[in-house]
Amino acid sequence: MAFAWITVAAVASLSLRGVDAATTPPGSSPTTSPYSNSTKPGLQLTTDANCTCYRTNSSTANYFSHHSFFDFRSMGQYVHTPPILQDSQANINAPATNTFFSSNNWTNMWTAQNWDNGALMKANNSDVTGSDATLYMVNSPNNIYIEHNSDVLGKREVATRDTPTYMVMRTARLNAFQTSAEIESSSTGYRFLSVRMYARTIGAPGAITAMFTYRPGVNNALNSVQESDLEIRTRDPPTRVQFTNQPSWNADGDIPQATRNVTIPGGNRWNDWAHYRMDWTPGSTTWYVDGQLASTITFQAPRDASQVMFNSWSDGGTWSGNMSTNGAAFLQIQWIEMVFNNTDAAYMPKPGGCTNMCSIDETPVTGTPVLVASGGRSSGDDDDDDDSGVSALSVPVVTLVVALVLCFIQF
């Protein structure tokens, strides 16, 4: 960055960047949050236009400037399950499966991928490329679509009447290749965030479903990649999930301190609906499932601005395994939510520092923030009592602290 010597106030303004408006598709209706841990009465539901910063909870509590929310639960007008395309070029050339995925509301933030791994297979050097694929894989927008929720009610599943639809990311094995799905953030400038999805993974062994941040290595070299992963392998037991700060291997073998294979807390299984959360903050990445801490890794935590990605894939390599012909696996997502900072110059700073502090963790309504503190005063307090953890005097102090921290991490 070119403005290393600036005032603390300027850092507070310039370092907090992002997309202002939450993005809830037409026809969606927020429902009670399945993961809310709010115990503070009187917090007011608000809009992102009224929030100048967001405070996250739990062990990685931090401050972020912007919020986005994509809700796939009430999108019946877009329901269509496209057939699996049998030709690799048809997968590459496939259009979006509905008008929502080609709308500005979606494409301003996400891009469906259509790249293939042909070049990586030709390179044939996993120590450099990070791939030991044995199967040609093609990403396709045709594998990203909206589907009716036909669940039978279960212990950890959300009632069908409340969530009639969800987004699907599909990967399927054909005779000659694997067709897969990936979305990448249009911006590569995310620098620290808390990203969440309410999702499940189902289907055949031999697939990976993932939510992650990614910054490519210099000249695409594996040893300089910066990446934090939440990955589910469908050949693993349904009680296990993988967390990693990449790279997790090199020419000398595995790097054990970079990765953890963890039992999902709370007795959950990845083929049940669950709330997955990944917090990337300076010096660490922390993962939660349904609000419970699952793992923290400080080793080689990402440092620089990155993209955010979701995918469902297989390439016949060591990591994914080889899916049987005609097999398929699916990442099904009810919603995606993020609070974040972004270093892109195109993002305008929010005025007001942290005067209107909001939370997406203490809200009773998924995707809708609550106002925690406004104009130096905590929401829900009377004149004599303040038990919110943010006193009437603390908001300016928090703003100063945030500014100082951002001054340090920005440069």
C-alpha cells in the first residue's frame, strides 16, 4: 500500500472497506436464526445502512466494516435441476442455470467458474502445482442451481415449510471426466473476515466440498500459496471435517502443523444441516460448527488480501479420491453470510468509524444485524445499567483500538 504514514483517524476510515448492502434475493423471508446465542434483551434489529462496523463473538471476537448475506431458502421461482452435461466443452460453455445467477445482485460479488485442470495435469508436478490429479475435471455453471427442499423432518434438519429451497453445488463422475462446481468472489481484496454457511454435504465417496479463502502463490508455486480451508471429504466418516492453512505438504512430505482432521463437535454429521463458520483474523484461522469451537490454526495463517471460494469437486487425486463412474456428490447451501474488511480501492470507506456497532451473532433473525451500540451508547441499556460488554465510553475507545490494529495489519 502507498499510504503507510497516515493518521490513526485516516486508518480507521481507509482500512475499513467493503460492500455496504446486505444482499437478500427477492422473495426471501428471514427466519429465526438456528445458531443465535443472544442473551441480551432489547437489541434492535436494523439494516446494514445503519451499521458502521460489526463485532463478532466468541474466542476470535473482532471488528469488521461490512456485511453480506445471500439467502437461498425462498427461491421457488428459480427452481430447476439441470441434467448433467455429458460433454466437457458443453460444461465449459454452459450458461447460468437461472436468471438470479446471471443478475447483478449475484455477479457483483460471485463468479461461477468454468476452468478445467488440463494444464495442471500436463504439469504433472504436485510439489509445484499442488495437484496429483488423475482425472480431467471441468468446472461448470451448469452445476450451480436452486432445488426444492424435500427433507423429511429430523433432529437437526430445518423444517421444509421454513426453507423450501436451497442452492446446490454438484460434482459428478462421467466416463471420461469429472464435472464440478466452484464460485469465487469477484473481489480478491478480502483481508480478514468471518464467513459462514448453513449447509450439508451428501453423495458418493470421492468428492470434496469446501468453503475457503485463497491467494495464489508467486508464479502459482505451491510453497507460497496462502489459503484457509474448511473441507469435507465424502470418503471420510460423516463425523469428520478437515481444517487447513495451506500448504499442507511439500517435497519433504506432509506438514502436520498446517492441518487438522477433527470430529465435528456436538455429535453432528456433515450430511446433516449445520452452521459452518470460519474466522480469518491476523495470525490465525478459527473454525466453528453450530457455534462450537472446532479448531484454531496459527501456523502459516494467511497474511495478504485473498478471494473467498466455495466448491464441490473431485479429480481422482490423492486428496479427493476417485469417484465411481455415474456417482455424484452435492454441497447444499441454505445461505451464505460474511462480515469482512476489503482492501480494494474500488470500495468506498464507511463514514462514522465504529459509532453504530452491529452484530450478526446476537441476532434472532438470520441475515439481519442487531444494533449493539449507537453513538457511543450500548443498545438496550437504560440510564443506570450497562451489562452489554460495551460501555457508553467504550465505543470511541474501540474505534481507536480498531484503528491502531488496522494500522498495524494493513502495512
